[in-house]
Amino acid sequence: MNLNKCERCGCFFASKNAVCPNCVSKDEHDISQLKNYLCESDSAVSIENLASGTGVSLKNVNRFLQNKDLYTTFTNLGLDSEININTIL
């Protein structure tokens, strides 16, 4: 098993995951908040508005968008489709 640095809190842990066990539930909660916000939005939302409207940090929103599956889910739910994932990566 590898020693990794948590992408969310920065602590070191032994696992194959990108975040430590303490942050997994926090990520799940944040992703749920983002999805709910996008579902309730009447129009396309920018990344900045998504972060400020949900209280999820811009750093974490960008980190979630690096996951292509989440990016696709978010754009299907109403994230501004003009945002290019390549500019985020």
C-alpha cells in the first residue's frame, strides 16, 4: 500500500484513494450539495457561482471536476457547458 497525501486536508495516509478516510464522507456530502444545487438551478451555473452558492470551496469544486464522470454529471445537471475541462486540469 502506498503512502498518499490527502487531496482535501493534506494529511498522509495509507491507501489507494485520493482522500483520507476522514475526508471521504466530506467529499460525498459536498458532491451531493453540488448536485442538488445544479438540479434546483433555473439556468447554467458557472464554477464560481456553484462554489459560492453551495459553500463548497472553489478548490474542491475544481478537484471534483477533474473526475471526468463527475464533470459529465455536473454539466448534464446544469453546470455551464462552455467551461472546458481541459482548462481546469
